[in-house]
Amino acid sequence: KIAHFIDSPDPGGAESIVIDLCLQQILRGISVEVLHFGNPWLETKCEEHKIVSVRVPLHWLYKSIYTVPFFSILFSAYLKWNECHRYLDVEYALE
């Protein structure tokens, strides 16, 4: 699985490239998702192309050099928790 993280709130070149990259990776059988802080353009494009879109919490911790270490720790825990719950949801759905 590949996760692409985009931190900008507005559409631009990086967001377009990530969508194109995701589409090419999906064609090659790679599982992808886009992580972002609530970019509406990205959410719409991901929905259009059936790409998993994950809104990342705690944006305010990410924007300061003093708080980014805390963001990193919490973001890591969030990713582990998120992945665990996806696995449990799939397991539950299979029963």
C-alpha cells in the first residue's frame, strides 16, 4: 500500500500529480490512498476516481516547528489505529 500525503488546502500542481500518480498505481494493482487535511478538491477527485481519501486530524500541530514533533507522534498512532480499524472492519464484514 502507498499513501500520498498532501498538506496544502488548495488545488494545484502537486494535487493533480498525486491524482495522476494514484491512477497509474491503481492500474498496476497497487493499493493507494491520499492523506490530507481536508482539501475539498482532493476529496472530490478521489471520490470521482474511487481513490481512498483520508482526512488527517490535528492540522494545527503540523503548522509549527515547535509542535510538529507532537504531530508526528500522534500522526503515527493515528495511522496505526486507522489501519487496525480498517482490518477489523474487513474481518467483521467477512463474517
